[in-house]
Amino acid sequence: MNTNAEKKCRLPIFRERLDKLRGEMTYVKFAEKLGLSRATVGFYLSGDRIPNAIELKKIAEQCEVSTDYLLGIVDAANATNHEISSALGLSDNAIQQLRKFSGNQFSKVAFNQILENGKIISYIIKYLFSFLEEERKKSRFRNVPLSKYLATGYADMSLVKLIEFLPIWRMETIKAIKGQPQLLDTLLTEYVCARADEIMCRYEIGEFHDELTDIPENSVPPEYMEDFYSEDFFEIDEETFSAMEEINTELQEKQEAIKEILNLINKKEIKKDNGHNPKTR
């Protein structure tokens, strides 16, 4: 085997990732970007040559990736993701999604529950890669003795197992969350904040007032006014009084809860503005 063939077999990941970084650029444009000759870039992209240390560093700098990414040591091109990628083998996109959900309390709890349980991921993996059994039967490995093999329809069986397990996992998750009152309260608060009708909330606590028309004089019959001012009208039995107290307590609790939610919504809006509105920076 010649030297070029050996290099090609040793480092196909470099050729693949370099081609990915090239994207839609022509070889000429890509070579100009890298500061290398068109022929050299052509050799790299065809897999006939691999760069020396100096050229590798130059490519990494011009493409704003790490040499570790180009060499296939990590799957994350972004240097800030290297530690996570190296430890877990995650790509930049996967890490970005995790970072995106990290500010969401629901996602954090869900990811923790899924990873700690393990069964969900196991069933998903089996379902996703069950196609390999059919591929094996058509490949050079078709006659290799296996201690375990996947029967026809294994993908469907794995999916059924996953669907059957989800309700059980959900009940386990609910039990775990209810065992942590503070976490449950946090999740409940976040849930209500995300779904609250802000306009109706403000209306309920009296921030908006309908314009009332004046009641014309003599619009109420005198006999009703007499009943209204009579002593009997103000006599309330104990049961009615107790019911009225409960209603007042309920209304007070409702207003306090609405004010708490509106306060949190307002804080979130201020935080969002400070983070994304150039005027507030």
C-alpha cells in the first residue's frame, strides 16, 4: 500500500470535515479563504494528502475551528464546547440545543429524569438502530454467527416497548417531582407564567376600568330604595356571612396570585429587553 493510500485510510475524518467547512464554496474560493493553493486544497479534499502541523493550524484559524475538530478528536467545532464534546461525544448542534433548553426549568427536569432513568434512551437507541439488522443480512457480515440478533419487525417491537414504558416513566417522574415541594412550586409557577392571559389578569386586579354611565335620577323605584335602606335588608344569617367570607378570601387569594404572576412576567420582560434590546444595553 502506498503512502497516500495509508494517509487516506488513517484520516478520512479530516477530508469529510474540511469538505463540510467548504460548504457551497468552489475549490478556488475555498483555497483563497484558506490562503493555500488550489492544488493543495484539491489534494486535501480528495483525500490524497493530509496537511502538516503548520497547514493544519492555518486551516483551523481561517475556518474558526479547532485542530482537534479537524482531526476528529472532538465532534464540536466550537472551542467552548470542546470539554463537553470530548467527555460526551456531542456535536456543536447537540450542545447548542442543551444550552438553549438550560434556561427552561421544565427541560432541565425532563432531561435529568430521562438521563437518570436510562430506559427511555435505551428504547430510543434500539428503535433508531434496528435497521442495522436488515443491513447486516445484505452485508459481508451476513454469515457471521451472532449470539443475539434482531428479529424481523424489531423496530416496531422497540417502538411498542417505548410507548408502553412512557406512561410508567411519567408516573415515576410525577412522583419524584411531587416529593420535592419547592421544585413542584417552581414548575407550577413557570407553567402559569407561560400560559397566563396578561390582559385578563390586569383586568381582574382592576388595572383596566370600564367607563360607567351615570344612573339617571328616579330610575330606581322608590319601593326598592325603601327595601334597600330597611334594617331587615342588612340582616345576614351566619351561613350566608360565612359563605361571603369564603368568597372574599378566595377573591383576595386570586388577586394576590395574579399579582405574583404579573410581577414575574414583568421581570422576565425586563430581563429579555436587557438581553436583546440595544437601547437598554
